[in-house]
Amino acid sequence: MLSITLTSCNSDELLDKDPYDRVLTENLITDFTSFKAATAGAYNLLQDRYYHGGLYPIASDLMSDNSLSSWILFPGTDAYETPTDDREALRIWTAISNLIAHSSIVIRQAESFDFESDQAQASELIAQLYVIRGMAYFDMQRLFAQPYNFTVDASHMGIPLINEMQVGIEIINPARATTAEVYAKIISDIQKGITGAADDTSSIYYFNKTSAKALLARVHLYMENWAEANALATEVIGSGYSLVSNANYVASWTQATTTESIFSIVNTATDMGGSYAITV
């Protein structure tokens, strides 16, 4: 005799499964350790192969004729002709968007979390995340929109400014903000970072007050706010930085840091595996 036993199960248990290879957004920050890991994740996204780890600087160098592509990368980019379906442009856009989304989620959760005895350190990390997000918006705006003074009042189209309250089609195809609005957001984020960041300049791999001011000086430079750019840059230069001498210039390219190093993105010898070595 064949006996068959049927058991019932809750359909929700089968359908509502947590992913095994990633952390759910609502569980991202559970303590200070997880917050530090999430912040490290933001820095890691800066060196993504499609961001500062490769494609982003290559695209800029191709347009400025500092580089020539020896394989099929960015067809027409060197002539400022990028097709709407360009794969590499989409990869850059996605990489920067991922960093903006990651930073925004971590900031929102961290600002509402009680870190108790670690609150002071947590506040410094939140400040760093604001600078990272400001840098990401700045990078995206410079590559995917016209310069700040393209119109007299910077009312021309900039990049989208993502609002976490957006739903439906607004998330899929967010409206583009004006360039003035984008730069206001960039400055706001970096200013928040300057206010809360530490004065410690012992590591160039994490944003501090000085490196955040250097970034803000660059933002004002692109806006042609000469006085603000000069004041901030002068303050940074006075913080102990100096140009590498002519005698040491060539050797400086083999060094991890130099007297010019204000902020650097970590890349190891094995990162990207020489993916873009064929582009010179």
C-alpha cells in the first residue's frame, strides 16, 4: 500500500523570503559596527570600475583628448557625440546613482538611530557620507549636464535630485532638476559635511574638514565663484600641503601619498584586474 501524506504550508513563508546574499534596507543599521560597514561600503562604491575606478575618468580624458581608446569604448565620446543607448555612459550613470542611493539610505537611518556611547563617532561618519553624496552629485552633474553658467541663472536642465518620497514612475524616470538646484544641493551636502567632520588629517582615505573644504573650493571654481573658491583653497593650502618638487615629481607617481595628497580613493594592485589597461 502506498501512503501519501500532504502537509499544508503558509504561502507567505514560501513567497516572502529574505535575500541570502545581501542585507535588507530596513536592517542595514543595527548598531555602530554595521553603520561603519555601511559607510565603508559608500567609500567602496567610489572606486567602482564604472566610477572612479575606471570609466568615469576615462570618459573625461577622452573628451579632453588626454586619452585615446584602443578598443570600442564610448564611440564618439571624444567628439562629444554620445548615443542615447551608449552602454558605458549608462554604466557610469548607474554606478554614481548607486552611490547616491546608498549614501541617502545610510544617512537617513543613521540620523534616526541612537548610537549611545558611539554617537560622536557616528556623527563624524554621517558628515563623511554627506560629503560623499555631494561629490557624487557633483561628478554626475559635470558629466551629464551643461556647465553651471551655460545659462545666466543656471536654469538649464541638470541631473535628477532623488527624493525618497517619490513613488512609481517618479522613481523609474525622475524629473531633472535645474542646474542651480543641483549645485545648491551639492553645496548643502558638503557644508553639512564640513560642519560635522573631524579635523583629523592623518588619513587621506576618509573625508575630513580640510578635504571637504577642498572639494567645496572645486565646486565654487566650476560655478565661477572666484572669491569663494580662492578663500577655501587658500585655507586648505595653509593646512600643511605643498606641491611636489620637480626633482621628485616622477618618483611621486610610485608613492601612495605625497605632500599634495588631500583625499585619495583606495585602489589596490589587484582592483579591476587591469581591465582598462588597453585604454591609453
